Amino acid sequence: MKSLTLKAPAKVNYRLDVLRRRPDGYHDLRMIMQRIDLCDEITITLSDTSGVRVTCGREGVPDGPENIAWRAANALLPLSGQEAGIDIAITKNIPVAAGLGGGSSDAATVLLGVNELLGLGLSIERLMEVGVTLGADVPFFVFGKTALAEGIGEVLTAIDAVPPLWLVIVNPNIPVSTAWVYQSLRLTGEWNGDTIPRFFKDVADVCAVLANDLESVTIGRYPVIGEIKERLVAAGAAGALMSGSGPTVFGLFAAEEEARGAAQSIASSSDWFVTAVRALV
């Protein structure tokens, strides 16, 4: 059977501005999104048994049709005109419900892999269109570049000039519901603010744009997020921010040695998930 094993990278948000609530219940956003080399592993295998099957075996991640990766494969399979089935095995390395986009990345990786295995020949743009029907972050992972994301996250503009940064990722092992965070967000009006640069020459430039409108909501319920930010800065991070709806926090470092040293220091004195990772270009 034809098979592919692919990596599905996590993401962090260097910026997350909530601009306004839309009539459809979603929010218009403005984000800078960065992939990192903390990755799930996805093995996709064509099968003689029709239908889609997904297995993961990780608590908090459903197998079968409730998994977004299942929905991704099921969206493409009818386009093949074949009787083939698809088996998907997911090895989770990205924390679940953590603000790192793990599920969305899994779905995007399945779209890319199934497109290749079935020889569908769909363009990146078409796969992004399919992706947004699955989840707002899926198009970003199909896009595969550091990006300014607007709309609900599906309007993407590549940011080509970003320095090769290192990050320390800290997750306090608390799952956070993205829906709860947005429901708890209190907008005082439509957002009118500064423009975001498209060129970053060093870590200081990236730190200058760090902001997350969701952070105050999540930190209100989980004060440990503030503690993690303080620990990262004390360990040498040039800046620290909660990613997405949280509770994961990242710290920015210019050099690998600094990042790994900080990660080791924080991990040795906590029971949190801690790792040093590289930003993907």
C-alpha cells in the first residue's frame, strides 16, 4: 500500500489582535503566525478497505470522525473517483488544547498528504479553501510560511523577513477551550490601531510587536501563565507571550544555546511541559 509519513508543526502567535465580532459569531483577527519545529507525526496509508480511519490513542484526542484529521481526509477522498480507503495514524507530540494549533496542523498535513497520495493535483490555494471549512488555522498550515493572517485567519500574506529565532515553549498541562476564551472576551468597540511591519531584522524587532488580546482572558482564570512569563524572562528570554488562546507561553531567544539552557533550568524546577524549539522559515 502507498504510504506517507509527514511532520505537522505547531505554531505560535507573535501577535494576535481581535478587531471586531462578526455577524456570523466569529471574530475578525489580525495575527502574525510562526511555525515551530515541535511536530506531530502523521502516517497516511492508502487501503483497499473503503472509508477513512484515524487512530491516535492520546487522551483528549478522538479517533474516528470526531477528529479534524478524519474530516480533512473525508473532504478529499470523494474527489479521487477511487474506491480506495485511507488509514491515518497520528503520533501526538504537540500538547492538546494548548494554543499551538496541533489539531489544525494535523488536518492541513492530511490535506497535503492525501492530495499527493491520491494524485489529485489540487493547488495550495484550493487546499486552503478546503482547509478553512475545517478550522480557521488550517489554511495557515497549508500555506506553510510565516504569515500575517487576517479575516478569521484565512487571509494570509507571507512575511519573508523574519530572523532565525529560537523559542522555549512552556505548557502548564492545563487544557484551555478556545471557544470559552472568545466567549469570555469583552470587546469595547472596533479595533483601530497601529500597522504591523512586514520586516523583522532581529529578535528585538519581533519582541516589539508581541501582543495577544486573548491573554488577559486566559490569565485571569489561570494566573500560572503570568508566572511562566516571568520565569522565561528571568531565564533570559528577550520577550515572552501566551500563544493563541493559551495556556502555552513562549519565550524568544536569539541563540540555540541560550534557549536550551533556559528550557533546562525551567524544566528542572517544574512539572510543566518545556522544550526548546526552532522557528521554521
